[in-house]
Amino acid sequence: MNGAPDHTDLLVVGGGIAGAGVALQAARRGARVTLIERHDWASGASSRSSKLVHGGLRYLAQGQWRLTRASVQQREQLLRELPALVRRLGFMLPHGPGLNPGRPTLQAALAVYDALAQRRSRAWVSAADASWLVPGLHAPGGASVYDDATTDDARLTLRVLAGARRHGARLHAYTELQALQRRGDGWNATLRTPEGHRRTLEARCVVAALGAQLGPWAARFGLAAPLLRPLRGSHLLLPGWRLPLARAVAWQHPADGRPVFAYPWLGCTMVGTTDLDHPDPDTPPRISAPELHYLLHALRAVFPRAGITAADVRSTWAGIRPVVAGDGTPSAQSREHLVQAGDRLVVLAGGKLTTFAEMAQQALDLVQPWLPALHPAGAGLGLADENADADAFSWENPCAPVVDADAWARMLHTDPVQHLDDLMLRRTRWGLCLPAHGQRLLPRLQRACQQALGWDAARWAQECVRYQRLVRTDHGLPADADTDARTQESTR
């Protein structure tokens, strides 16, 4: 953390999309900002989401009009400012016996959805046309179609962080907050740097954007925080050839009526998601065997002839949604966010990927009394698409072979990493999209990593072991499903 100031206006704790958004907007408005993250950027829910930038059509059915309107408006803003990173995605919802909601109900909801976006995307297609658009889809009553959007959530977070850095924010990954003490006109924060050094930083105010970790973090420092209900959402990634899709398909699970989906992402097909209580946010989220079978059951309902099994799954991931606690089932919990302030401390809770900028703006509204010199908020999100080539990296070249070690060394210098999994799982998506988590690529990456990061042979070997262990536990099949999948694979 050499060169970091001893004094800052605003200390932001948490390097996911919410913290990145706060850092960007505060720096744009003239504040001295320091952002810290104890792991890698976007290493929590911000790289483990469903990758959707959406208005939340199902929120209409729950009566969450404000959330839907804000989400749709933020979606359109992101599409305008980051067209190389946030892209429109056509959705199809099949109709027929046992498939809900019915056509009249859904078309009425889509009319509202379009009105909020001030553009029409809804339509209805016949069973024959649905079969032509999505071969193998079971849609005997035709299908409703509309648009939402998708992104690479980790690279979106990195893009926001790059904007914050450009406006002067100091960003420090792998930096832990070890102590936080109130002082007369602010806070004293004791930080532990990646090198293991301790440093004291004086901050006029603090914003905690820690997702599901907010509760344990607040308890550690004796601070008040909203009561959260951590919910786990798990996903499957299939090879694109195994279930080829040109658009997203969404439907209700036959077992419980929950919304599920499948859509093309970085040359693969993503399937999601579950919604289960995850009581201990300190326990790394991983897909369970029941969740795996739940998603496979969902696929069989609308793609009965595809015959998708566990053996077809290339990778998995699970994230923890930081939902504000409420009554009812996990799926009934509101995705509204909550921003609270007190004693020069602002905490963010809840929310969704799409509305990160709104959360940031509300946080800074509460910070304003302690930072009266903040400039007025500027127009837009501050993410004008001036670096489209970098934004398009993961879309146009998600799994390209490494042929130029010098080129990758330059990339690693621009987007530095501390560990191999930072590169394989967040700077790129090779660890998710490539067979065997991209392990055949590792020998070709060795020179680039050693050249850019100064790793010797022993450090490289250590990083490979760490990476292989992590992808096996966090991104593979559940232990009790893995044997069955391998048996099926060996018979093919």
C-alpha cells in the first residue's frame, strides 16, 4: 500500500460492484477516496451472480414497482454507456399445459415492462416459430419474447473500478481492515497490506459495502447493521454445443414454480438459479447435490430431448445474495436495497447487480453532511465507453489460447493479480468456460505470469496447486454427484 494517503475523505470497505460504484461516484464528485478489499476484486457475489442486467420481470408480480422501474432504467443506462460490456439479450418464455404464467398474464406484464423502458420488445411467437428459434424447446402453446441484458459481472466491476481509479481513487485489494476506532471528526482504520504491514488511515467517514459479510463485519467492530438473510444461488455451465441457444429461455420450475433460466454466455450455456438459505456467510458457497438435480430437473421440463445429465456440466458456481431479512420463503424476499447512516458510517445491504449506481448515489446522499464539499452528481454513470476494446475482451475472446506471453504480461500489468485464480476466474473466465477448468492452458501461461508478476518456479507450482484445489471445491460438481457424472462420461 505504498503511496496511499494517511488521510482520506472516504474509506470504502468492500471491492464488489456496490463498493466500486460508491468509489467511482465519490471520486467523480471530488472526494479523496480509498477503497479496500480483503480478497480480490469481485471475488464474492459480484463474480458469482447470474450475470443478468435485468429489470426483474417477476418483481412486478410481487408488486415491487419501484424496484422494477429503477432496474429497467439502470439497465438502459448501462446499455447506453457500456455497449461492449452490457448487451441486450432476447428472452423466450414458453407456454403450454403445466407452463405458467399463461400468455394473457405474461403479455400484460411485458406491456408494463416495455412502458418502463420506453421501448417495445415484447411479442408472441407460435409453437412452430418457437421451435425454429430454440430447437428442442417444449412450447406447445407458443412463447412470449422480450429483451433484457447480460454482462460479465466481474469485468463490469473491474470497469467501474478503473473509472474510480481514473478519477483519483486509491484502490487496494488483498488489504484487510483489522481495527476501526471512532475519533472526534472521523475514524481511525488499521489496515493490513498484502505484504503483511500495518498502516493507519484516518478517514472522515466510512462506507461498508460488504454484501453478505456485512453482519459479521459489523459484529466484529461492535457496529449496528441491518439484519440480512443470506441466500445462495447456484448455477451450471454447459458446453455451448451441448445445449445450443441463441437467446435466453426462462420458465417456472415444475416442482415449485420458481423462475429458472438457460442462456448463452461466453460460448457456453448457463443454467440457473436456486434460492436457498445460506445461514453462515463465512462458509464458502458451493452447489449442493440437491441443487444440481433441481437444475437438471428444470432442464428436462423444457428440453426433454436434450438428455442433459451431470456429466455434461463443465463448471458450477454459487453466490450469496445479501438480501434484507423478511418473512416468507427465500424467493419471496425483496431484492430492494437498504442504505443506513449513523455516526459517520454508512452501510449498504441488499440490492442487485443492475442497481449498483442507485445504491451508490443514495449512500453519497447520506455522506454529504460529513463531506459538504462534494460536487453535485454528474450526468450518467461516469462509465462512458471510451475503452471498448478492453470491455469486449471477455465477450469476443473469452477462451482464446495464449500465443503471446508478452501480450499477456502487459494485460497482467494493467489488471494486476495476486493469485492464479484471480486471472483464471475473474480477469478472464477460462477457469469456468474451458474444459477441466483450463488446466491444459496453465503451461502456456507460466512465462507470462512469471514475467509480469515475478513468480519463480516454486511460486508458480504453489499457485497451480492452490488453483486446482479451489476449482475442484468451488466450481466442480458436488462430491456425491461427481462419481455418477464420471461414470456416465466414461460410457460415452
